[in-house]
Amino acid sequence: MTELYLYQTVHLARGRARNAEAHAAQLDAASRELFGRGYAPARLAARIEALAAAERYPTGVSGFVRIELGADGEERLTPAGVSLYDGYALRSLQPEAVTLRYDLPLTEAPTSAREAAAQLARRMAEHAGADVAVRCDREGILREADDAPLFAVAGHTVLAAPGTQSVERELAVRAVRAAGLELREEPFGCGELPRIDELFFADHRGITALARCDGQPLMSLIAERIALVMEGLFPKK
């Protein structure tokens, strides 16, 4: 039987772990709900930074370390690669996406079962000639893209899709507000795609803007602006 665990991926910029306490809080809440035990790691940021240093992560670009938390409370820290960018950024890759209707197994928490469902959806998207699966529910409401919080832009208004709270979702919301843009946390569906100018998602890598969704071309102007402001939340030292 496949082990059930919770996961988060931490962003390191210039060798420093970002938002480690917020990621730990996400794991703590999910672990209490699903496993009946808390998660209170000691020196998490320092241990993540030490792992990155041991892996010889370059400090000129960002890197990632994954936290896995088992039902028995065992924590695993594993290297998760490096970025092409220094800090959060609008990724130069703008993938094509298709919408797929599917539900997550039992919970929106960041479980290994959720991750497996997202991987299967990604494979189905590839069979449809796209790179990214945009999950929608039975009512056609768009929920997330590539297992990450989804945002839409209509004019100068940013719509935040409903779904699991995440560290990066909160950072993106802060960036939208700091950029002086109107933010509405409300559902939007497949039927509204024709009036949407941009679709982007936020994860540990930064902001990824979609080039197309279900064949509809999309822009990335506001997404780029949000990515710049998001990185600006972390002044360089």
C-alpha cells in the first residue's frame, strides 16, 4: 500500500529559506485534521538551508526543498531542484492548458493522494496535447492548475479561485493588493473563459501564466506585474 503523507515545497533564495514557518503551519493544521497529531519542527529553516548547502545549491538562483510528513509524524527533507531565476518570478515558460473535471480524494489538504491525482490529470492533459491540467469541479468551476492555486484576470480585476489555502496563494493575494489591483475571491467557471484575459497560477517557483486554455489565447501582462511585486515582498539583503 502506498504511504499517505503531507507535503510542502520551500523556496530558497540566495541560500535562505522563505516562509518556512508558514509552510510548517500548513502541515501542522493538515496533520492535526488528518493524522490527529501536530507538527512543531525545531530549526526548520536552518535545517532546510543546511540541506541546500550540502547539495551545493548555487546561491545566484533559487532552489527548492521538499518537506514530507508521514502519518506517524516522521519528517523527511529532500532536495527538489534549482530554478532558472533568482527569487519568485514570472516563469518564461507559458504552457497550454486544458480543463479537466475531477474531484480530489476526500480532502483539499496537501496529501500524497492529492499529488497523485494531479499527476494523473497532467498525464491526461498531455494526451490532449497540452502541458497543464486545470481542475474544475462538477459545476464547471475552475479550481487550480498543476496542483497550484489559480487566478484569473478580467480587465484590471484579479479573481482568486476557491480551493485549498497555500503559502503561495497568500503571497500572490498580498502582491495583487500591493500592486493596487482589485481582488475578488470568488468562483469563475469554464463558461467565463471567453471574458478572461489571463490565467495564472502561483506555486513555490513563482508565477506561471498560461498561454492558452481550451484553445483560448491568453495574455500575461498583469501576471508579470504581480510576479514583480511578489518578489518585492522579499527585499534583497
